[in-house]
Amino acid sequence: MELSTPVENIKTIGSVYAKRLKKLGIKEAKDLLFHFPSRYEDYSKISPIGELKKDDVVTVRGKIMHVSERRVYRKNLRIVEAYIEDRTDSLRVVWFNQSYIKSYLNNSSHMLLAGTVSLGKEGLYMSNPTYETERTDRAPVHAGRVVPIYPATRGITSRWLRNAIYQLLPHAENVQDPMPKHLISDKKFPPIKNALQQIHFPGNQKQAEEARRRFEFEEIFYIQLAALRAKADMQREISPKIKSDIKLTKKFLNSLPFKLTDSQKKSSWQILKDLEKPNPMNRLLEGDVGSGKTIVAAIAALNTIKTGFQTAYMAPTEILAEQHFLNLRKIFGEFNPNISIALYTRGNRRYFLKGKEEDLSKEKIKKHISDGKIDFIIGTHTLAQDGVKFKKLGLIVVDEQHRFGVKQRAALAKKEGRTGKKELIPNFLSMTATPIPRSLALTIYGDLDISLLKEMPGGRKKVITKIVPPQKRTAAYEFIKDELKKGRQAFVVVPLIEYSEKLEAKSAKEEYEKLSKGPFSDYAVGLLHGKMKAEEKERIMRDVKENKIQVLVSTSVVEVGIDIPNATIMMVEGADRFGLAQLHQFRGRVGRDKHQSYCFLLTDSNSQNTLHRVRALTKAQNGFDLAEYDLSIRGAGELYGARQSGMPDFAMASLTNVALIEEARESAHALLEKDPKLKKWPELKERVEQIQNKMHFE
Ligand code: ADP
Ligand code: MG
């Protein structure tokens, strides 16, 4: 047998199990060796039966006697009972609903049984112990040692895996170690052969931890190599060079009604520095809702346009694209009327120059873009799918989409933009309001440079956040009415219904009916949901902006970007159904002006875990703190697209360990410095390339 032997060709496995293994991605003998336990039971203590005490976790060793089976019809139970006897005493053992054990016990006399000792009316006993016949030709694998427990899977038990993997372990000898030798010795890791032995069948818990430490480091190390190589690859591409015009930028900033925050200044500076370089920028601008990302992007766009290149700005929704268009049209239009700005969405195509706006056909506007007549085009992510070609695209700004590969960028840039051999790859700025925990920023986004907007502009007050139990609902409505009387506005968000925009729209309509006829009958109540037409949504948002609507009932579409400074109430129904990051986004919709604002989180849930989670929001105001907290309680798998990122499960478990990630990044960096192409490490190179593909680092 070879490490590359398909599992179905391994005699003791066979086709039925081979199929089940394939579901776990296990195809070859080697894959099985790399299928690791999730935990261990320590059954290494072998105790004489006469010395057993209640709650001991032990292995006993002896002769099986008096095997019997009975049925308890009332409880629908089948109980196998037996006694195990050594020189010191005997112990009663029972198994529930595992009749097959009876024949196993009858056939063997000397066995090992492992489990927890309980105390019943008839004295000490063990229930459902693991069992293994004593053999002279090999060490036990299910008892009498630290026993590996594998992640639960249908049709494959830990017991089966232990047998299968144990017989493969001698082949660990032939596994090539992809890790550089100097790292193994620097970090005091066990060599691969020992590490495989130790992770499956450790001599003690410490050995298991040693092996785990190595494999965790290894996975993260590969990801870091993949990210850093992707970064280096990007640096080999060429991009439009954007000159920073400091005088112009200052003049532009003076035309604004506010001063930049320190982080806005710092981020803008980092971006302008990147843009000046001959290689494409690949930067993520991260900042809470309302931290002022748009103006930072505008500064980058201004310099891009001044240098003679175009800027494309893509928003996640049509409403947001339109809002950005209106906002940027105003800022740029007032500053320099010769800058041409356009909006390009499915429902809307508008062109603005010298204070005048025109509606244009799709063809016309595409032509303007490819002729270079439009300096700044604002649209949705579909801009990239509509076959739009830019004459001289210098900068792509994308909201809430974190990666945009070389090919995607090249597709937007027209071929005429070539400079002889190599195509010019536009600079890329991604903006996100999702606070990304540091560990994720360093792994899944490890190929991007990151700028942070840490503070909120202009002395904003903390949003007072409260969990409202069902019995306080009426009081909450009264409170909101008082705010409305003062001229303020409110948002009511209906519960999230996963995978069904339609049902969500329905529940929003019902809530709208209820509130407009009930508590808020004296006020103008509006409705907004994802199933509405773009024009309808726009009309509603305009009415909210002009305070013609005081209470807006909405599905989660209100989440991103909408700017209504007069709104002071955010009421979220079914708050427990949303993730903390999303709730935090909702909360960011209010508190955008001088008025004190409030966020009410309604939940019927009595689950302590749920309340605990939602309560974190009442304490933390800062998105980064919340993100770290969310990560620590829910794990990275469900969050922030870590699972979708293609990251291996084993590495995912390390995502709460920033120190490990930094250590691995440092090692990866040092290695690439010596050998950027990994020529000396073909095994390693292969692994890294696999990960690079899987995680879409490009
Ligand atoms: P986000 O980061 O959520 O995209 P925006 O760019 O929409 O935030 O900015 C939110 C609001 O804050 C806008 O009305 C914007 O004009 C305003 N703003 C941005 N920067 C500042 C600042 N430094 N001082 C005061 N207001 C600012
Ligand atoms: Mg924004």
C-alpha cells in the first residue's frame, strides 16, 4: 500500500466506507492519516477493580462473566449486562440499546473496559463503557490509553476510525514533511511522523498538545504564505500611477463643512501613497457605520480624476448607489463643475456635468464611459457584470465586497489602456463597515493592506441601547411617541427571516399595518422592503429624508449606509435573530446628529445564551470590541465568511489565537524573503498553491 492508495482499495475499508469517507474529503490513505481527532478521552489509568471509586475515569482489565440481556418494555430499552472480574474484585457493567455487544462479549474472555464509574443502589457500576479485547500482538486503541475522539459524522464512528487509522500509522514514515527543517527545530515541533503518531495515539495529553500545536501553526503558516505570495504577485502587476496633488486636496477639504478626523487623515494619506506607486493598490478601508469612509474615497477619486483617470464606485444596493451619487454630485459639483459624474444602475442612468443633470440610455452612458467622458461613475456591483468598459480606469472603490481580483479589474479596463506589454490593473479600494477581528484581517484578508477609521467624527453621543422585554413594549412605544413629538424620527426593523425576502416583506407589511393603525396612528408611517421597486424605495427614502415619514418600518435593507441624521430611535424586533455585527450596523443608523439617540432591542427569547449575546451590545459601543466578542462566542465558522473563504477547518479553530497567527505570519515572511518562489521547498509550494486557489487569493 502507498500513501496515495485510494481508500476503496484498502482491504479493511471497502467500498461502503470509502463512500462515506469521500463525504469528508478523504480519498487516499494519506487523507485518512490527516483526519484529526477533535478531542481525547484519557483512559490511560488502569485501575484494579477493588480500588475503584465513584466518578473515576478509568480502564479496568479482567475476565467477562455472566453476560445477559433483558428488555424494559415500558421504556423501550434493551439492556446488556455483564460482570468484569480481576484478582481484586468484580464490577457490574451495562450497555443500553447496544445488543450487538452481547455476542462480542460472549466470544471473548479477557477485555479492557473504559469509562466513568457510577454509584447505584447495587453499588459501583459502569454504563456504556468502551470495550476492547486484550491482544498480545498490539497495543489497545479504544481503552487503556489516551483515546482519540473524532468529529462526529454519519456512518463513521470514532471506533471505526481508530482501527482504520491505527493500521495506517506505520506509513506515516513515508509522509514528506512540507515544513522547513529549520522551523521545526526553531519551534521545537515534533517531526511529521511523530506528530501524526502523537495526534492520533498520543502517549499522554502533553504529546497530543504538542502535535496539535504543530498542525495548527502549520495550517496558519500555509495560509500566510499563500496570502503573502498573492500580495507579492499583485506587486508584480502595473497600475496607473496617480499623482497626489496636495494643494488641490487641501482646497477640496476646505470646501467641506467639516474637518477630517485623525484616522480619516491617516487613511487618506496611506491611500494617496499607494496610488502613487506603479503597482496596483489593494487596500481595505475598515470603519464603523458613520465613521466617514465616503469622503476618504472621494479624496482618492479627486486625485485620480486630476491625473486624468476615471473612478468607478460600486455600492451594494441601488438605493445606496443613488444616495452616494446625490452626495458626491453635490460635493464635487460645488468644488469643480467640470468633473462629470454619472449614476449607472438597472433602474437609473443619470449624467451630471456643470450643474446640469440628464437621464441617459444604457447605450449612451456606456459609450460615455468608454469614451472617457465620465470621470466618476457610481453604480452597484453589477457594473462589473454589464460589460461596461472604461477608457482609463484608475481606481475602483467597492463597498462591502472585500476582494476584487486582477482578472475582474482587467475586465473593466479597456484594452486601449494597455502600455505595450502589460495591461494596467486599476487600483482597488474596498470599504467595509463590518468590523473584522484582527485574527481574520490577518488570515482571510492577509493579502490586503488595511486602513482603519477608529473614531467617529464630530462629538457624537453614545447611542443608549436597551433590551426591551415583551411586557415593556407599550412603554417603548410611548417613549418613541415623545421623541416623535419633539420632531425626531424612528426606524422599526422587523425580524430576520433567513432565505426568504418574500416572507420578510410580508412581516414588514403586517408590522406596518399594526403600527400605523395602532400606536403611531397620529404619525406618518412608511414601509420599506427588498421586494419593492427601486423607484418606490427611492421615493420612500426621500420622504424619510424630508421628514414626511416619521416612522419607517423596514426589513434589514435599512442596514447599510442610509443617512438620516434626524432619526433618534432604532427599534429592532426579534433582535436575537440577527448577528451582533448586524445589530451594531442598525444601531449606527441613529446617533448621527446632536440629539441623544436610542436603540431598542426586542426579544421574546428567554435563553440565557441569547440574552447574554444581545446584552453585549448594550455594553460595547465599538464595533471592533463586538466583533472580537462575537468571534469568541460563536467561533469564526459562522461569521465573517470564514467558512466560505475556503479556510481549512483545522485553521479555523486557531482564529481566536492572534499570537499564533502573528507568529506564523512572521515565519512566512522570513521564509519568502529568503526564497520568494519556494524553489527549495516543492512540497510546501504545492500545499501553498492549493490554499491560494481554495481561498481565492489572487
Ligand atoms: P460611512 O463610513 O458609514 O460610509 P459616511 O461616509 O456616510 O460614513 O459618513 C457619515 C456622515 O458623516 C456623512 O453625513 C458625512 O458627511 C459625515 N462626515 C464624514 N466625515 C466627517 C467629519 N470628519 N466630521 C463631521 N462629519 C463627517
Ligand atoms: Mg458608506
